[in-house]
Amino acid sequence: MSTTKRKEEKPITIGSCTAYIAEYTGTVPDHKTLCVPANRLAYSKGGATITYSKETQEVQDDLGLIRKTITTSDSAKVKLGLLGWVGTTLKKLESTARVSEDAENGIRTTKIGGVGNDDGKTYALCLHHEDKADGDCWWTIVGKNTAGFEFVYAPDSETKIEPEFTAESLDDDGTLIIFEEQIKENLG
């Protein structure tokens, strides 16, 4: 018999998530395809922040007798804290990055910058929050890092990257985020 998971409005979500990424090829992959070890972006440090925002306009008559509020635009962003990254991770975060490896000398070189080097790639990004008690959930967007990055090397702290992905429309309806929840215990 299965156990109901995130079906009622009682789960308390605590903890971080794992970020997975793959090049977007025109079809949004489901979380089972995207959230596999080969697509892990890096390890999480400081979690992730998902922000959906919108702008509205209130329209009313001159006397204020009738009013209507309409949504004029919306946007979604995902900000990550990443630990355990390498040059190939940077390639997924920065469209101007180029990675080469010198096997003979054991050196990987990542060059970053030059707008003419922009590869134009967009990525499918999935955040997987594991929760054995209340059920897992997944957030999926399509977009790219629009914040660049900053590296801070300090004697008393780890060096992490904090990219910010801006979502693009996932479908003809203008969907920016897909949120999926585990509502039943896996049966097998």
C-alpha cells in the first residue's frame, strides 16, 4: 500500500537541493531524465533561491468606480550557491567560456570572455529537493546564467560560485517554471 506524500498542505520543506543541468535542445526534459548524476552542475552551498515576480497595472475609470488589475509582465530567476566546481562547470555557466585540455601536460584551460565567443546555448536546469518524510519536489526552468559570477578566495571561507539563471518561456503558453511534487510513495 502506498503512503500519501505532498498531497495535503502539511509538508514542511527543510533542506537544500541538488542542481542538474543539460543543454536545452527544444524539448523540456522531465526530471527523471534531467536529474541524473552525469548532469549534476556542482554541489550546493547556501542552497538555491527561486524568485517569480510580476508587474501589474491597475486600470480604473476617472471617478474610481470601477477597477481592474492586469498582469503586464512576469519573470523567474534561480540563484544558486555552488561548491565543487571545475572549468567545465564554468562552461555551463558562461556562454563565452571555452574549455580545452592538454592531456600530455595534465592541464585544463578555461578561457572566459569576448562577446564574439558567445555560444548562444540555453540550458534546462532542475533543482531536486529530497525529502524522505514529506516527499521530493523538483523545480525546472529553461534559461541561462545572466549574472556572470564572482570568485572570492579568502583564508577563512570556501570559494563558491553564485550564478543566477533567468528563465525563458518553456512552451507556447509562456510557462517559466515547472514545479513537480511527489504525492505518492514510489511503489517500485
